[in-house]
Amino acid sequence: MYESLTDLLNQDPAAYTLFYSLPARMQEQLQGRQIHSLKQLHEAVSDLDTHQRPGAF
């Protein structure tokens, strides 16, 4: 576990790669969350992806 998202990104290459492969808007939304591990980052990305999809028409 890391102290913050910034600490995670600075110390974990996989987290860094994942985070910076995301759209800027999603990066901004993730910065407001308490993320302390790569697993939490994956879960947060999945949660945002699920809730940001446009509705069916």
C-alpha cells in the first residue's frame, strides 16, 4: 500500500503506465479518490468506466 495516488504512480511502473494511458478527464477524476494500490486503481478505473458509458438508445 502506498500513501497516495501520487506515491503509487511514482513507485509502481504498472500503475504509472495504466494511469497515463487513460483519457485526461478520467485521470482528473481518479486524482480525487483515495487510491493506495494497483488493485484499487484498477477498481476505480472500472467503476468510472461503468458509470461514464453513454446510455443505450
